[in-house]
Amino acid sequence: MEIKWDERGLLPAIVQDAQSGAVLMLAYMNEEALRLTLETGEAHFWSRSRNELWHKGATSGNVQRVRDVRVDCDVDTILLKVDPAGPACHTGEYSCFYRTLTDE
């Protein structure tokens, strides 16, 4: 199956806790990040703000061991089901989605 990368060569990647089903984060992957994720079994992404590849947890220790990789029906979004070794969010929260829209 041919993945549909966007015009920047990126693909949205939704990360979900394999045990609880909670959505942990949304990040982006380029071809190298996807290849490294599949080869190593740990999540790798492309940082749009830093314009560089990053291995989730490389500095924090909060790696995400990948248990399953799914692709959506349009083949333009990836779903990673992971076993997280710690918080997904850089703020220290379990999930990046810890706030509601009405939070101040």
C-alpha cells in the first residue's frame, strides 16, 4: 500500500496507549521516522518546529514501545498503539490532551 505523504513529505501520527486506549499525542512522521519506528519498535517522529528527526523519550526516558501500527482508510494518517514508559506530554502530563477547550 502506498502512503499518501503531504506536500512536505509528512504524515500525521496519532499515538494511543495500547492498554488503556487513551490518545496520548499527535505528531508527524516523515519516511525516515516511519522506517526507524518500524525497525526499532520505538516511536520516532519529525519535529516541524525544530525541523529534525526525534526519538520519543531519547532525553526524557519516556520512550514509546510500538505494539501495532495502523493506517487509516485514506492511507494518509498513521495510528501507533504503544506501551508508554512515562508521560507522553512534554509538560509531564500522561497525555497531551489533558485540557478541555474551556480551560484557561
